Amino acid sequence: MLPPELPPLPALTRAEAAFIDSYLEVVDLLGRINPAHGRDTYTALRAAQALVGRAVAVRDALTLMHGRGETRVCAPTLTRALRVLDGERRTGRLTVPPQTTP
């Protein structure tokens, strides 16, 4: 049996797609750095080292958008793209898990 088909990505400019992709890469790296979900220092260290480059990619995508006159972020469209790309699960690793009662 095949898994359910994902909805299509909304139409994005190349800069918007680069922005979303880079943003989610930053989210994934921050999830690996999060001490509430971490397992070892080496994984967190490697993620922290990679974070700088991915943050630059986010900046570059936003700079390109701004330079092209895209002064507003179309939040509903980008939110749909984030949902299709599993953004809700990926950002879940950024939070502190709820406290369990003893």
C-alpha cells in the first residue's frame, strides 16, 4: 500500500523556495542543538558549526527577495509550504518537552 499523497507545494519564487528550504535547515540544526532533545555534545557541536552557513543562506534568500522588490512575506502561502514540508514536526524539536508528573 502506498503512503497518502502529499498536497502539492504552492507556487513559490526561487527566492521564496530558498528561504523556506534554508529556514527549515536552520530549524533542523537548532533541533539537534536543543539540550532538551540532545544525546551527545558532538552532534550538537556539528549542528552549531553548520548553523552559521545555513543562517547566511536564509539571509541571502531574504536579501534577494528584498532586492527584487518583494517587500512583504506572503505568510499564508509560505505557511502552506512549511506544512507540506513537515514544518510542524520539524519545529517541534525546538521546544522543551512538557514536564512529566512524578
